[in-house]
Amino acid sequence: MSTHQTTTSSLHGMMAEFASAEELLDAARRTRGAGYRNVDAYSPFPVHGMDEALALPKSPVPLFVLIGALAGTALGFGLEYWVSVIEYPIMVGGKPFFSWPAFVPVAYETTILLGGLTAAISMLMINGLPMPYHPVFNVERFSHAMTDRFFLCIEATDPKFNREETKKFLEGLHPYQVSEVEE
Amino acid sequence: MASVAHSAPETHAPDEVVHPLIAPGNSYKSITEKISNVILSGKTPRVWFFWFGIAFLFVNILGLSATVLLLIGTGIWGITIPIGWGFAIINFVWWIGIGHAGTLISAVLLLLNQKWRTSINRFAETMTIFAVMCAGMFPLLHTGRPWLAAYWLMPYPSTMGVWPQFRSPLIWDVFAVSTYLTISAVFWIVGLIPDFAALRERATSRFGKVTYGMLAMGWRGSARHWHHYEIAYLLLAGLSTPLVVSVHSIVSFDFAVSVIPGWHTTIFPPYFVAGAIYAGFAMVLTLGIPMRKVWKLEDFITMRHIDCMAKVMLATGLFVAYGYGMEAFMGYYSANTYEGFMMINRMTGPYWWSYWSLIFFNVLIPQLLWFRSIRANIPALFWISMSINIGMWLERFVIVVTSLHRDFLPSSWGMYYPTVWDWGLFAGTIGFFLFMMLLFIRVAPIISIAEVRGLFAETRHGHGKKHGAEEVAA
């Protein structure tokens, strides 16, 4: 974005562009092997094996969904119990107020409702979306990451990051092009 | 460096052999361009305007029918005692059923790892959402005063201190359908995020860039994002699968929990779910066949997809036929006078024509799908799917009307004659559905770009480069 002189502090990282998913995967493995830790890969679709290549920690989304779904069961069933037994009991044909089999369908639906909403919302929150600005978009060719190109970015926060050496390292991976990512 | 635009596999599969899922000769770039050009090319086929105009006319008929209904009341409909559930419930069940194919394709087939779902799931999910919207209108309008439905249907602390009756299947229905709409929409939106990002980069107008940019929420295809995204998407599929089965089961409880002969039967939940999938696939084909032709999407919705859908229709059609057979058998075998009479009356009573047309449209005609040549014949498939659309509507007509019109007491027998307002509302929702689908095609990708790219990558690299496309088909 800005045209002022870029120093290491104003760099987000160093980015290399590749033409295929295999090349990106290979580059990610080698980057990690070289000791870089703050690395991210960008691709137009999920690349299989990338989670292992970047040693990404296990996603917490399933745990959140489990909690959300169980909360849904409890809330749905609790609501039915409270309405039918405590707040507004109606005697119908001598049936018990707490007729739990009849409460199953609604509790089932609220389980799925809260579980599903948690899946979507927790995914967005963990990913920090919506995000109006991110430095990687400053790389002119990055728009191709949404179509047919694959990018690997070593971030400046990495302890091993050094402008010259990192650039040299990425060039050694035979990318299409290496560019600096301005903050 | 491997070339991105990978060349086409040299050999073409003969017609007898399965077709590829993505036509040969495509690349990541061509996939993205071909799908997003439907929206971004700025060229709208003339036939779009034609159907959009017709659909808009029917949306107005819907508005008129709903307005008159709200001004005067449900007396303008043909419903009466004993047929208190007429078109409103028939259409509600019909529309909900149509929606089910979307969830089945997007969720169940994802869990079953059926790769052919990839290029039709977005389209089918979109259909689900609009079909459920159409379905939802009917019970709400059937209350006559939808603005009061809030406290009849939803549990909220009103000043009147009344609460819904949770032992009633009608309340289960409210929860099932509203959950279904919400989760289908969430699933659909999550799936759209990476595609909006692709459109953001390809849009040329400022308005397009800003709009798709906002909708994409800053998606940048990061590996960390995909990591959480994939698991969330899979979990949504896992949650939608029991949901889709539960929704039509609960819809069938509206009938099965009552004591009316013809409704009070335990076969209803599975038979309704199979019927829903049957109707849904028929609608996917009815709309998908013209769509792939008009927007030249034959590369992604190939003959293999169409063949698979035809087979699903054949299978679910047989479930449904079994259901009809079992209903007739139980009428005899239960030795229950009312059940037996109901079945004889369905076949030979005043509504005999509806029962036998149902058998004709829904059971006999679809048997043509056994033939490979029919499954490869696009016009034949279009008309068979149209026949199933009609057949499934007749099924609900038969269930609702013939069961109610002659119950236990001959003194309370009656007939049902739908009025022009019944037809107006029904035709209006078909117009609304078409209207929304046509609008959607113009603003968002009708095929999931990200997923087709992923499938393409798998076919290219997973099984050797040369015969990639065929490998998927195998």
C-alpha cells in the first residue's frame, strides 16, 4: 500500500508463488524443515497434507460444536420441561405433565440448531473473519490465490526471519516469483 | 514446473463407460472462469429474461392471493369441514420435500464421499432454501392471521402468559422447519465464502468488488483457515444429515400421530423421507437440465451426474412404491374396517382419478429409468422428472384429501373443491421459487468453484496425471 521505504519492521513477510499444489506442499515441508515456524500457505482450495506439512495444531471446532450441541439439548429440553410442567401445565387426557417422549423431537432439533450455528460461528471467529484488511493482499499477484496460484508466506514475526536470507531461501525453492509483503 | 493448464486426457470414455465428473480439457483457471462468467460476463441469455418475466408475473399472483387471503380470511379457500387441511398442507409437504434433495446432496453424499455431488451441491442447496421458504408460507398463511402465529408457534414470554403445547406434532414441525431453514442457510453461506473471494478478485466493477469483498469477509485461502473451515464444513454436513431425516419424519408425524385412517400409520416417516428425496432429485433435474444448457455448464454437470441422479430417483421411487403397496396391504391385513374402507375408497371413491394418476406418474413412468438409454436421454429425463414432480404433489393430495373426506361417520362426509385462490397461491409459490433461483444464478456461483477445483486437483494428482478425468469416473 504505502510507498515509504520498507524496513524489516514494516514487512509482514516474504512470499513465494508456485504454480501447483504439489510444489506448494513441497515448499511448505522444506520451509518447516529449515526451521521456520510462522509460515502460512495460501491456495484456491484446501491442499491435502498441508495440515501436517505446516504442523497445524488440531482444530478446536469439534469441541466447540460438541459443547454447542449439548447446550442445545439442555436448553430445548429445559424449555419444554419448564413450559409444560412448571409455567403452563395443561391436563390433556390424564397424561403426565412430564411426558418426556413427546419432548424428544424439539430437543433433537435444538441440538442440531445450536451445534450447527456453533460450527459456523466458531470457525469464523477462530479464523478472525470478517477481516477487512490483511497485508497479503498488498502483493499484486496474490489475487491469483483465489483462482489458480499457490503462495507460501514466511512471516516477519518468525525468529529466523531475515530479509535477505529468507528471500534467498525462498528463491532456492524455485518459485515463480518471490515478493516482499508490506504491512 | 508443471503447467497449470494441464492438457486433456487423450482418450475419451466411450458412451457405454461412465463419463468423467469434469469434462476433459479444463484447468483451475478455466473452471473459475467458466463458472464465474455466468455472473461476471455481463451477458445474460435472452431466455433468462423470458422466464424471469413469467416468474415475476407469478410472484405478483402470489402477492395478490396472499393479500386477499389476509383481508378476507381462509374462507376464500376451498377448505371446509371435514377437509380442514387442503392445498395449504399439500403444498407445504410438497415444497419441504423438494428441499430435501439439496441437503441430501450437500451433506449425505459428502459424508458418503460421493464425488459426483461436487458440481451440483450449490445448486441443490440453493433450491433447498427457496423451497423451504415457499413451504413456510403455507402453514403461516393457513393460520389466517400470521401476525398472531408468533405466540401460537414460538415459545416467548407474551403478556397473555400462554405457551405452546410441546406434545403436539405441529409444534415439533415449527422447530424442525425453522431449524432446517437456519442450518441449510448456514451451510450454504459457509460454502459460499471461498467462492465470493474468487468473485471479489475477478469482478471488474467497483460495485462488484466491494459487494463480493464484503460477502467474502476477507477470505484469503490461508492453510490455517482451510484447516478450520474443512472441519466445520464436515461437522455441518454431519449435523445436517440427521436433520434432513428428522424434518420429513416430523412432517409425517403431523399425520401419523393423529387417528385418521390413512394417516395413522407407522410407515409414514421413512416413506415420507424417501418421497422427499425422490421429489427433490426430480426438481434438481427439472431445473438443472435447462440450466446446464443455457449457461453451458455441461463441463461440470456431465452425463455422469445426470445418470447418478436418475439412479437415485429410481431407487427412492421404489421405496415410495413400496410405501403405496404397504398402505394397501395393511388396509387388508389389519382387518380394520376403517383402514380397509379408506383404501377401497382411495382406489374407487370420488377421488379415484387422483390415486390412479399418482400411480401412473409416480410409479409407472419412472420405471423407464431402468433403461440406460433413457438415463442418457436428456429430454426423456426432463419429462420423467416433471412426471415425478406432478406425482409427488398428487401423493400429498391423496394423503390429505382422500383420508379426510370420508372418515368414521358417513354423516360427516364431504368433498373438497379448491378455489381460484388456492391455485393462485400455489402457482404463486412456484413463480416465487423460480424468481429466486433465477436471481441467484445472476449474483452468486451456481456451482461451487472451490470444491470443483479441489476435485480437479484430486483427479489430476491423486491417480496419476494422464488419465485423471477417467479415474474419477471409475
